[in-house]
Amino acid sequence: MVQLYSNGDCLYATAVARQIKNDFPGCQLTWVIASFCKNIIANNPYVDEVLEINSVAKNDAAALRKLKKTLQAKTAAGEYDHLFFIHNGDTNQAYYDGSIRSSILRAYGKPITVPLTPVLRLSETEKNNAAAFAEKHALKKYQHVILFEYAPQSGQSEMTAAHAINIATAIATNNDAAVILSSANKVNSELPAVIDGSPLSLRETAALTHYCTFMLGSSSGITWISTADEAKQLPMVQLLNPNSSWTNPISRDFERFHFSTDGLIEITDYSKENVVACVNRALKDFSKAKASFNQLVPVHFKSTQKIVYNLLCYLEFSAILTHIKVNRDVYGNDMGFYGQVIMGFISFPFRLISNFFRKKVLK
């Protein structure tokens, strides 16, 4: 099974690993994954072997296709019985319909009958590290402990460290609350209740959710790991950029896969004033805060033009037709979608020349 990155996508894919074990009882499953994401599936009971890949950088379509052909050849030679290429790249981009999880599950090509909750198995060391972090910062003394995912790698939010610190400071000052700024980047705050979460790994942060009461998220790895089976899913306010080209709002995912959205608020205006007002209200009465602040993340098809371009580069016309069918099945005959498909064809030669000039000539 090939799912290289990123952490959130790999968490979705744990359901596919579980499904493969269900569909092929007694099989040995090898997960092909990028080295920088391999820890997310550590101790996974549905994975027998991990094959690390360092040769495929993000957005390197040529390297991804080369890997795919290599694995197809090994499967044809009998080294593997089956190859499941579910990574959201190459022709699998055709399966994108506004939800990343949908794309990954659809790429499996068989019904998914197992639970979709991401599978995570934390070690005792990771749990102990989270407990030590909670004790060090005296989290028990606060009425509210807020986990703030402020530096997403998914591109779902535009949030700077300075803006996040200002928001966290205002929330902590107005409430009996600690705010943990969680990312790989160290942050400094003069307020003890605004805490740097960078010493913890992503998996340790999942363990830390059991010491938290609330989340500010951005539909990235920390948000999605909090929905895993060994984490504690928290009431959350998601700060989302409605104009990002690859949208993956929590509400769309939860509604599509029948997870409850009662504990979810999404806002696209994440000015300090709006976020602080929303959180202040939500800490007192979540349902009233949702009624006042929740904003719809609109469906758009900006990614389709890019998908059509990427597929045309390799003359994958059948995949383009698949993309059209998938989205028509979900959204009907949406003229905005068809417009983006047409623009993908029209803009193709100009983008091709531009990319060639930028990558070859200017380089």
C-alpha cells in the first residue's frame, strides 16, 4: 500500500490498511511511506512492514510516477501479490472532490466497511512525556486548556506566530485558561499561561489532548491526529482560509463520513477580535457560539484547473474524465466546476511554457 505523506493523509489511510487486512485475511501488508511521516504509523497493528521512501519530494510528479512504475514492475514479477496505490497524487488526483479523505478511500477501489476513525497506537514513553509536560506547566490548575494548532502544513490557514500569540494572550487573559501553541516552531511568550508546545512530537501532542479541554485548529496534522482512536477529540474552532486551492474543511469531511459536527465551529474571519470573541463565547456555551460565529466554507473548484493541467502533462485523458465523473456524482452539473475544467485546457499551453521557462531557463 502506497501512501507517502502527509501526516493527516496517512491517518486517513490507516482505515485502508485496516480494510486490506479485513479483505485479505492473513496477508502481510507493507506500507510504502516517506521517511518524514513513518512515525505516524508506528505500532500500527494493521501494518507488518514499512518501506521508507526518500526519493519522492512533495509535488515531484516525475519521481512519484517513477516509484509507481517500479512498484508495478515488482508486483508483476511476483514480489507483491497486490499493489494499492492510494497516495493523493499522479492519476489519483482525479478522485479529489473537495475532501482529501474521499480521494484516498476512493483510490482503494473497493468498499470500505471498517471504521474510519484513524488508528493510532501511542507508546508508554509518548504518554509519559505528555503527562510530564502537563505537570511541568501545571495544566490541572486551569479551568480550560486550549490546544492551538497555529502553523499548519496543509495550507488551510494563513496564521503567523505573532498573530497566534496575540490571540492566545487575549484568550488566556480573559479566561481561566492556558493556551498551548502547538507546532514544530518554538514560540516565546511572557505570559506563563501561553505555552510553547514545540517540545512535544505530533504523537506526544495526541497524548496531550487528554489534558486539554478545547482546540483551535487549521485542518492540519494536529487537528486530524486529535480525531484518532487513542487521542481525545476536543470541541474545536477551526480557522480556515476559504480561498486555499486544496480545501479540506472538517465540516465537509465529518458530514460526508457521518461524524458528529456538534462540537465543531468553523470561521473564515480569523481576525484577533473575531477569534477571541468566538472562543470566549464557546468556553461558556458552545452551541450559542456556533449559532453566532460558524461560517460556511464554500465549495469552489480552484483545484480542478491545477488537476487538469497536471494530468494533461502526462496525457492522462481518462483520469480527467474520471475527475469529471467523480465531481458530477457529488455536486451534479455544476457550471463552476465545468468552467474550471475548460480553463484547465485553455491555460495548459501557457502554463506549460511558463513552468518550463521558470524551471529550466531561469534556473
